[in-house]
Amino acid sequence: MQVADEEADRRYAAALHDNLQESLLAEADELPGRRRTPATELAPRVVPQPPVLLRPPLLLALLFAPFRFGYSAVGAALRFVLYVFSFLPNPLRPRGGSPTIRRGWRGNSERRVTVPKETAERFRREFEEEYGPHDLIFFDGGQAQALDTAKRELKFLLVVLISPEHDDTSTFVRETLLAPEVVAFVNSPANNIIVWGGNVLEPEAYQVASDYMCTKFPASCLISLTPKEGSTRMGIVKRLAGPMTPGAYLSGLEGAMAKYRPDIESLRAERAAQAVARNLRSEQDSAYERSLAMDRERARRKREEEANARAAEERAREKAEAEARQEELRTQWRRWRATTIAPEPTDGVRLALNMPPSAGGGRVVRKFASDAPLDELYAFVECYGLLQVPQLVKEGESEKPDDYEHKYAFRIASVMPRETLEPSMSVTIGGKMGRGGNLIVEETGYDEDDDHE
């Protein structure tokens, strides 16, 4: 009982000391002019660099050629010895060279530098060959791409570094990393975790281990965005090294995630609000552009309608002017033609003309010379109204209009049998009608094409 009380007092004193120390540090950080120290280590972005092969000068190469051949021979002999003693347990197996850089997953193959995606694919393939099928989802790219994805999507990044040369690696992978509860926790979409794995025998993973200062394997680093230390700063919020139980592994991850998840959720909500505001502005801009486009379209249609209306008015005016000009020329031609019609002869072809309503209607009987052309008959009907008012027809007052070809707005046809008489200067009235007959004058109207001409 006394031991329990002493243990409780010790824990209370330690907690009190920790709280007092944290408050003093917080007050020191809040002092003006004092630079705040980040609470987490910076998670660097590792981009693997291709090896640079330096060629020595020719003289030095020739000078050190015997040493190089000797080194190669000794290395070959050592590899042969390692191959021969490969059946021995790992503690009794002879070691040589630098296995963490030159050897393969099981220490029996050379590593070549590849692109990060190929390296990740090779890691997943060898991991599955070594430990069998599993449900753990590894990121299919380099560490730099995984870090960028976690920063962009506001997720946690779990970097798992494995060294096949360590005896605890197999136990950690089989019993801890691939434990059902750990796999379920890591793969759960609610936890937003990206897993990137690497073999430290690979150049990229070896560089990650060096930059992250991992000295004990297997090693796991939980990386998260730390908004309080920088809006774009990725920090190492938890380190898990060496063998441990699945419960301890999950406890370490959950504790670190619980500490930084509120900041991540706040930043995610802020980004969501910014995205909503951005979408709203985009929709408003789109609506404004559509409204502006509709206004432009209405203005364009209005301009087109006004232009069409002006063009229609111009065409109507031109048509009216052309019709007025045509009617003026037609009147001038009638006045001139009326002065050229021969007077009625005492003997000739006697014709009875049924006049149209526009010419007063009724029946007009008149004699025409037998040798007069049919055009004379048409001219008489056209100028009949003027011939009834002699004072309007004065010879010499009207001249034939220039560049004008008169078109008759009627046709003359015989009654029995029905035949249309076309105006002609070659066909005579006597040759067509004999000594006389009855004719009908039918209105046809002026052809619009003729008027435009």
C-alpha cells in the first residue's frame, strides 16, 4: 500500500513538473521578439538523385588499375564465401562490405537506381513475395509524390522504412504492420492515411532514412501538416522505431493523430469554405457572363432589326422612287405615242373593242388602216384616255423618253375563235382581222421585273 502511494505521488509530481515546464515554455514563446520554436521536426521532401559517375584521368586510371582489379577479386571471393555460408543462421553468418547499400532484399542481389514509381512497384512486389498476400495499401510513387499528395489532400503520411538486415524486421512486419487491426486502421478512409514504404537497401529509401535521421529499424514516421507552425509546413509528428505490439503501434499513431486532427479538420473546413466561395464567385461570374452575353445578343438583334428596318425603308423608298420614275416615263411615252397615232380612216378594218374598267369600260368601235401594225392597235388602247381629251395631246410638246421600252399592261384577244393578238410591228391589223371583228381587252398588270428594269 505504501509503495502504491509513493508511486502515485511520484506520478503527480512528474505531471505537475511537466505542466509547469510547458506553461513556462509557452510564456517564453509568447514574449515579444522571441522566435517560436517548432514543436515538430520538419519532414523534408526527398527527391532521389541519379548517381554521378566520375571518370578519373587516364593516367590515374592506369596507375590504379592493379588495385581496382585486386579489389574486384577480393570482393568476388568474399561474395563466394557469403554464398557458401548462406545456410548459417543470421548471427553466425559472416558479414562483409556495406550490405545496407549494396545488397538486396535478402542480401543476394545488386540494386540499380530506377525512377520512384518503378522503385515503389518493386518494393510492393518483393514485400508480397517475402510476407505473402496482404491488404495493406502502399503509395505507388516516390516519397516526394506521397508528401505532396498528403499536403494537397490534407492527409497523414505514414512512412515505413524496413531493413532486411535487421532481425526484428520480419517479426515487426508479420505481427505488427500486417496485423488486422493495424491494416484496418490504416486503410480506413475516415483516418485519411497514406502509407509509403521503402527498403533502406534502395537508394531512395536510404536517402529518406538519412534525411529523417532514422537510426533504428524498422522505423515509422507519421507526417502531418502543422498549420500552427506554418500553413504549408509538413512535420514529423510521431516516430515509432523498433519492434512493438500492434496495440502500442496503434496507440502511438492515434495519439499523434488526435493531437493534430483538429488543426487538419479546421484547415479542411477553411479550404472547403474557400472552395465554396470560389465556386460561388465562379457561378456568379458565369451568371454575369451569361447575362452580359444575353444583353449583347439582344443589342445585336436590336441593331440587326434596326438595320433591317432601315434597309427595308431604303428599299421601299427606292422602289417607290423607281415606280414613280417608271410611271413618269410611262406617262411621257403615252403623251408622245398619242401624237403618233394615225387618225381614224374612212375605210379600213372595223373593230369593236370591249375596254377594261381602268379605261372606262364600255364598247369602243373604230376603224384602223389595213396596213397598220398590231402595235398601232395596242397604242390606241393605251392612249385611249388621252385621245378623249384633245387639249392634252398637242404634237411637239411630248418627246419619246430615252432608254425606255414600254410594256403594255393588257392583252387583246379575239372572241371567236379565241386568239391572243401580240403587239407587233410586222403583223398588220388587216392581215390578222380581215375586214373587222370583235376584240376583248384584258388587263394583265405590269411585270415587277420590268418595273425594276
